[in-house]
Amino acid sequence: MSALIGVALLNILGYCVFRGANSQKDAFRRDPAGEDVRHLQWMQTKRGSKLLLVEATPALRDEHTRAAWQPHAIVHSAASPEPPFSDRLRRWGMARKINYTGDWMMGLAWSLTCGASTPIAYFYPIYFAVLLMHRAWRDDHFCSIKYGADWAEYKQRVPFVFIPGIL
């Protein structure tokens, strides 16, 4: 029973990360000054686009990325000191593809319901992980062409792709 609860919690966490990140990005695109997203920091690109950054609080950064979080001329924010609690799991700028992480967590949870009786049950999360890694690599390539030096700066400021602080 506790394994089933753990799987359900993984699925719920994955859903919250996936939907939360996508909802946050959508709300920011529609109205960057909106109530739910005005506290977010963002970076203006030369193309006129806005790339979301995570709030630069010491609790969210570790020692080896501290230099990337120094104040920079192109960072903008409405300067809210602390984001709402609902943003703690869905901060788009914590990782460049945080929505992919939530999506993969849900897929893993679905396979975990099969237990360890057969490796076939894990084909989907393995396949999906490869697909998401390829998609992230492809998106990174296209964004480097689209944004140029701004993308390199963004990658410095948001160094993680899938899992904040790890990967």
C-alpha cells in the first residue's frame, strides 16, 4: 500500500510541476505584468523576447553557480521579494525544461504501477526520457541560432536543463 501511495505522490508531483510550469509560461507570455507572474524575473533578448529566470535567492542557488546569479543589466522584475508558495514547484527559470521533468515523472509513475515483474513496463519512461533529451538538445540548438549571445547568457543564468541543482 505504501508503494502505491508513493507512486501516486510521484504522479501528483509530476503533474504539479508539468502543469504549473506550462501554466506559468503561458500566463507570462499573455501578460508579463499579470498578478500571478509579475514577481518573476526575466531577461530581455535583442529580438524582443523575454526569457524567464528564477528568482535569485540564496536558497535556490548553490556555490558553483553563484557567479551566474550576480546582478545583470538585462534582468527585469517587478521586484516582489518572495514568490507565492504556488510557484515553488513550477518556477520556469529553475531549469530550462522543467516541464519535461514533470511530464517524465508522470510517465515513470504510470510504469511503476506494474512493479518489477517485467522490464517491458519500463519501455515508455525509457523511450520518453530519450525523446525528451533529444527534444531538449534540439531546442537548445534552435534557441542558440534564434537568440545568439542572449541564449548563451540565458544558459549561464539558468544552468540546469531538467532538474534544478542537478541536471
